[in-house]
Amino acid sequence: MNGVHDLGGMHGMGPIEIERSEPVFHERWEGRIFALNRAVGAWARWNLDASRHSRELIPPAEYLRMSYYERFLAGLIELIVQHGLASRAEIESGLPAPGSLKPVPALMANGVATFVAAGAPASRDLPVRPRFRAGERVRARNIHPATHTRLPRYARGRIGAIERDHGVFVFPDTNAHLRGEKAQHVYSVCFAARELWGSRAPEKDRVYVDLWDDHLEPA
Amino acid sequence: MTSRESAHRHQTVPSDPALRVKALESLLVEKGLVDPAALDALIDTYEHRIGPRNGARVVARAWCDPQFRQRLLSDATAAIAEMGFGGLQGEHMVVVENSATVHNLVVCTLCSCYPWPVLGLPPIWYKSAAYRSRAVIDPRGVLREFGLALPEEVEIRVWDSTAELRYVVLPERPRGTDGMSEEALAALVTRDAMVGTAKVAAGEAPGPS
């Protein structure tokens, strides 16, 4: 979707505010919502791509006003309701509906170390053929899906070269909508800064974007 | 009611997220969906166990051990796993190396992807609209804001983390550090140097962890 989350190349977002000796969490609730996202995500009713998309759906003015962890809260509430883990009425009242209790949480404290160490690899060991080879010239497709995509607007229609084939990965553009993993090759695609931003960009500078086969066409 | 108050009434999340999060946690715990001790353990992990000192150790080892450096550049996930680091948001790692002629900078323009196992959770500036918007269109301007002015002849490579690859910069080893131990070298390596918004200086006190 052409959302405000797709920030690459925008102007007017102000100076970068650098905080010295920044704590990991500034307030207690930030840590709690960070951890809640992981612990509720462990029920596997949705995936990481769906989780990202839930935050992209926050209306633009709200998205820019909110802090990172406020977006986590808004996104998690939508996912919980959408996937039936709790109803909006329960969230608003704070009272569980009768008969809705689970016997054991998906992630228990003694499982956290393993959960963190194992991660959730997005690569897939599948015999999918790459459509492109390292060094090949490609064009990022000029597409504007209203759904989730990891092809940023600034790269669309631009010509680059395949820098490296990273192997076969889940395709977020379908996976975010639980419409299948559609596993395919991911490449680092190298774009000259001048190709992206015009002739006034420094000649030598490059931007590398990780893109999937479905985002690319031969150039 | 002023328009500002009216806007507050209709926003998705009320202005006090602390209360909303507390209420949500209570509900989810009561429903048996969440173990509060698991939340404590997750928070403890990222506040105390996983952070940029991990990445600094990887960098220092690469400076001291040419074979490790080679493995790090060809298969970063495996090389970093040798040191016991990996897992969530570091399942697929890539290390990019700075030199006298190339400077690398890491960003995630679409959200805030960041290599957690080696750098911990990202600082606010990395997640800000200001950084995410400008790192790709004006990396030299961004670096100047961090106090790093690079000559025109240095090639800047910006890595936009649009997939599940997580990027870490291997900074240049500073001059005058020849006799230093790996441990002493690690103490010089800052988080920002591994994102690419700083260089490593010899004798510099570690920056914000």
C-alpha cells in the first residue's frame, strides 16, 4: 500500500534527534507492549508480515503522531480482534467473556530463552529457481498494490543490478494477508543514487534494496 | 470542546498508553493467553542480555582474526553463531565492510528492521521518520548530522532492510590500535559505528550503548 510508512525519500520530517545514553525502554509500558507482541504472536494466529501490515494500516496522521511502541499497541489490538483472540468488547471492558479462557499460554517464561535463540527464519529450503543472476540488470516493477508490499515507492520503475542472491524466502506481499508463503528468491538490488534521485545525486553513491522475484522484471 | 480535545476522543489509542497496555496485559493474562513471567523474561533479555556489546565483540574478532573476518563477510549468520549470537531478528545476517573508499549505512525505510542479536533493540532515532526518510535520499546530510563528514570520493552504500536480511557494518579498525587486545578493541566499537552513522576512533570512550 502507498502508506505513510513508506518513508524513503520524503522531505520535511525534521532533524534527527539523537539521545545520548538512551535506555532500551523509556517507560515501563514500552517494554510490556514489546513483550506482549512477542508473547501473543507465539499463538501463531498471524505472522510477522501481518504484524507489520497491521501497523501500516494506522491512519497516516496517527502513524506520524504515534511513537514506535504506541504503534505496537494499536497494531496488536487490531490483530487480536481480527484473529479472534479477544473481542473488542473484552478489550474495552477489560473483562474476559465467559468460556474464553485458555488452559496454558503459548509462551511460558521457561520457554523464552529458546524462543529468542531459535528465532523464526523466513528462508525456505525449497527448490525454487531464481529468475535472475548476480550482475544482471533488472527493473523494479511499477506496481501500486493497495495491500502489503516490501517494494518501496522510491525504487519502483527504477533500473538496478542484482548484487547478490540471498536464496529462497517467504513472500511478504501474500504472506501478510495469509494468502500463502509463495516462497521465491530474494536479491540485494543495487541502484545508483542518480537512477533514484536524479543527476544531482553524488555519482558514486548506491542504495541497495532487498527485493523478491515478483518485484522485478528484466531490463 | 476544542478541536484538540475532540481529536483526542477519536484517536485509536488514548493519550495514556501506559493505562491501555496495563489493561490489555491484565485481560490477556486473565484469558490465559499470556504468562506475565514470560513478559518479564523477554524484557530482561533485551534490557540486560542482548545489546551492542555483542556486535562489538564480533567486530573486534574480525579485526584480529583474518579467517573469521572472511567467514563473517561470506556467511555472517554462521560466523556470528560461532560466537553464540543469533535468533530473533538475526536469523539471516549480512555484514558489509567499510574501507578507505567505501562507507556503508543501514536503514529500514518501511518499518524499523534492525539486527537484534548483535545490536539489541534500535534507538529512537533509527525508528524516526526523519532518519528513515532521509537515509536513502541524502545519506551524506544524515551523516553530517551525526558529525561525520565524508569526502566526495568515498562511495556511500545505503542498505535498506526491506526483507529479512539484517545488516551490520564492519567498521574500519582505527589507526594506532596495533597492540591492543581483542577485548580492548571491542570497548572502542560503538553501536552507531555498526549502523554506519559513525566511525570508530582510537581511544574513544564507548558511546551510547
